[in-house]
Amino acid sequence: MAPTVRSRPSLPVVIAIALPLLLAVAVAAISITARVRGVGEPTPAPPQTGPLAVVPVDAPDATGPDCTKLLAALPAGLSSGDGTLPTRQQAEPAQPGVHAWAAAPQPVVLRCGLPRPSELNPASALLEINGVQWLQLSDDAPNPEVVTYVAVDRPIYVVVTEPVDSGSGPLQQLSDVIRAELPAVPVRVR
């Protein structure tokens, strides 16, 4: 039997096979490096810090002594996962009973002295955060940017709206202030 002779591929054939493989490896390496470094990911917009236009709402107790006391005790900055959220001034005409902090994509807004929420009933699930009972209001939007809570166990109703990804820091800090400034009362479900 005659020995089998293997022929080696020619240099152009080796180059034609190796170049696409090298290109694929290079593209994968660049992609992995960019992803690890965060290149190409959208940068979140910074919070707006200019005056905030606040829509007027029914707030019968906003100018009462409980709201006045609470608003005076609110911190200038709120702790959040991204650091400290600074106070955001209201645009004129300023609404009574309102305090806001700059956050993205929406500010944290506290409203004091609103009427009892219609969603509050004997079957309502309440959250207790640092000694304050909160009712979370649902948002029917498909991808809501904010979440709203109502403190329901104080002599006045306090509503806090915050970005969904702001973490628990703002609500915990506000609960501490509400607990210190306003006495607890039984929840009025009707």
C-alpha cells in the first residue's frame, strides 16, 4: 500500500479561515470590556433642581398647626441610595403643606393635610415603617416612575410620592420625623 500524503492547506486558505475567527474573538473581547466598564449604557439624567411647579390639590389641613410643626422639622436633605437628595424649592405660587427634594426621574414630594384617602378601608394592607403606618397607593401605569404612600395613623394625613427606585431611605427618614412630631392615633378606615 502506498503511503498517504497529507497536503497542508495553502497560506491563503489558512488566512481565510483564521481572520474571521480572530475578528470574532476581538469583537467579543471589546464587547465584554465595554460592558464591564459600563460603556454604552445610558447614563441616568441628573435630578432637576430648579423650582418645582406643584399642582394644587385639596389639602384642608395644610396650614394647620400639625402641618406647620411637621414641615418645620423636615430635613434639608434626604438619604437615598445615590447619596443625599437636596431640598427643591417650589415655583410660585407655592402650595401650602408641601416640601420637595430633588431626585431623578421625579422629585420626592411630601404633602401634608390632605383628606382621608378613599382607598383606605378595613381590608387595606398597611406597611409599618419606623413606627408609622403607611398605605401604599397603586398606580395603574404599566411602568410607573413613582410610588405614593399615605401616613394613616396620625391626626393629619401625610402623603409622600417618590421615585420607584429611590430605595427605602427617604420613607424611613420621613417616618422618623413624622413619628417624632405627630402623635399616633387609631387608623380611621371609615
